[in-house]
Amino acid sequence: MKKDKRHDKIIEIIGKYRIETQDELIARLREAGFEVTQATVSRDIRDLNLVKIATADHRYKYALSAHEEIQVSSKYLNIIRETVVSVDYADNFVVLRTYSGMAQAAAAAVDGMGWKEIVGTLAGDDTIFVLMRGRDAALQFVARLGQICGGGD
């Protein structure tokens, strides 16, 4: 449980801030009340498949790995960017809120992305439930959607 909470916080931190080093990540975790060592953070980075990516200003930051992702067409990305209002999760369920009447289109875009960690989607008028294969998959999916919708750098 402690590890899951720490992983949640790491994903939140890298989504909010440009974290360039393990030391910066350790400092942010400690500010949030997690007493961690460099070895623990190093294992967490490996467990979460974090990688360093280039930013627009030619610096680097930690992000979730995209190596398993299928190249997603810009059509699907645009649909998600233009329709999704908020994203949240509970355990291995992700809930997407969309503008009224847009959930079906957004769910079709999510399905079309082909992410293997998604078991399935169910869409209403403005809400989509996404069943994920596990909690870590849900966390990573939420972080990816945050990046698609403009979160982070």
C-alpha cells in the first residue's frame, strides 16, 4: 500500500513539475511526507518505467515511458484533447468526463489507440468508464491522458 501511494505521488509530481534528476524527485517526495532513499526512488523509476524525455527548451525531464504504445494517430489525440474535460481513477477504473454528447466519440478514440492495458470502455452521454488491467496501468493511463490534454511541460 505504501509503495502504491508513493507511485501515485511520483506520477503526480512528474505530471506537475519538470523533474530532471532523482535528487529533485527525492526532494519533492520528502516535501510530500515520504521518507525515501535514493535506492527506493531508483527502484520506483524502474517499476514505473519512467524515462527522460526532451522538453521544448532542450532540457530533460522524467516522464512515463511510451515504448509500449502504438503510434497514435493525430485524429484520436485531437478528439481526446477537444472532448475530455477531466480524468480520475479509483483502483483499476478510470473515469473520463467529456462535454455533453461527446463521450461516444472520446471512447471510440480511446479504443482506437490500441493500448493493451485497456480491457474495455463504456460510454454514456458525458462520462466514460475505462476498465484497466490493474492499478498501475490506471495510473499510467491517467498520466498519459494528462500529457495528451496538455498537462506537464
